[in-house]
Amino acid sequence: MTETTDSRPGEMGCERCRAPYLELLAASYNDADRQPLHQLLVDSCVAQHPGGGDPRSVRRLSICLMTLCMVVESDADPRLGPRLHRRMVAYGGFRPLEPQPSAKSLHSRLSAADVVAAGDTREYGELLTAWGSEMWDAWSDHHARIREWIDRALN
Ligand SMILES: [Zn+2]
């Protein structure tokens, strides 16, 4: 995981998600069967906790929504995440997505607490994929713009 894809739970400021997310992160680092989906885990959590308008938060949200889009809509391999993020960061030009979905609406959907209950690798993959799809849907007002960013950054 590179600096650009890092999602520091300490910055998340979400009491409800911090503990289960930390547990999921640890399992994702330590379990070879989970590692291929690591980017989807980070992207889903960042999409649910978009942060403020400071450049670092804006950049993190932008690149995570872009890879989330590619994984959910185009079946991209989450393992490409760090490489894609480096290209996106090199392209730059990030702008805040306004208005953001509210924390309340983002938390009316699946969250880390639901995914942490997964019993095995298969169930983990299913729950994580469902979480990622719901988070992508939550940003539907901005889909067109995010797809545009992907085109510009990668073409
Ligand atoms: Zn949360």
C-alpha cells in the first residue's frame, strides 16, 4: 500500500466504523486470500468517510472513487489499485465533489461492521463487493464526473 492509497483510521473520525475497519485492514494485510481485494476495502471505507475539503482528503477521495468505479463498473482488478493511483496522482487536478452525500445517508448502507462478520474468504469477497457497490451507488450524483476524471488521468 502506498502513501496515496492509505486510509488512516485515525483520520476517519467515525466511532462506529473505526474498530471493525481496523480489524478488516489487519486481516487484509495478513491473509493472502484477502490481499487481492485490499484496494476495494480501502476504497469502500474512504467512500463512506470522504473527509473534508483539504487537499489531502480531496486527493484521497478522488483516487479511491476512481478505482472504486473501475472495480465496480468495469470489473478491474483491485490489485492494480496502487499502480492506477500513482498515475492518477501524477495527473492531479483534483477538485472537491460537492455536495457530498451526508454521513447519515452513507451509513444507511453496508459498512465495515457488516463485512467484519464474514465467516470465510468467499463470504468476505461477497460482502466486500456488495459494500463497494453500495458505496459507489451512494456517489451517483458524481458518477459522470468521476468517469471523466478516469478518462483524463489514464488516457
Ligand atoms: Zn463510519
